[in-house]
Amino acid sequence: MNELLQYIIRELVGEGGYNIVETTENDTVTYTINAESDKIGRIIGKGGNIIKSIQDILRIKAKLLGLNVYINIKEI
């Protein structure tokens, strides 16, 4: 799932200016996207539509693996 998230974010914002931290606890995976302020808008999208779509895609993948997934965004 990390590779999928990396791919999606890289296609949205280009190379650099962000990093993704993965934390796993039991059957829950949490991804924290640390991004520069000018890139956060591209990741969230108008009305949050892009980040909601990213979450939906990762939840489908996680469900197939029997996991729960959460995404957080922080400004660096």
C-alpha cells in the first residue's frame, strides 16, 4: 500500500516536497503525509475531494488485506 500511496502523491505534486511515514499497530496502518504548504492544497483538493478519493482507494486495498487504514496530513 505504501508504494500505491507514494505513486499517487508523486503524480499529484511531483518529486520532492513531501514524505510519507507509515505506522503499523495490530491491524491498523496509519500514513502521515508530511508536505510543504504549497503542496498540501494539491493533495487535499477542492472540498477535500482528492484526499477522500485517495482514502477510498487505500481502504479498498486494505480491506483486501484485512487491514484498516488512516491518512493524516501535516505541514512541514
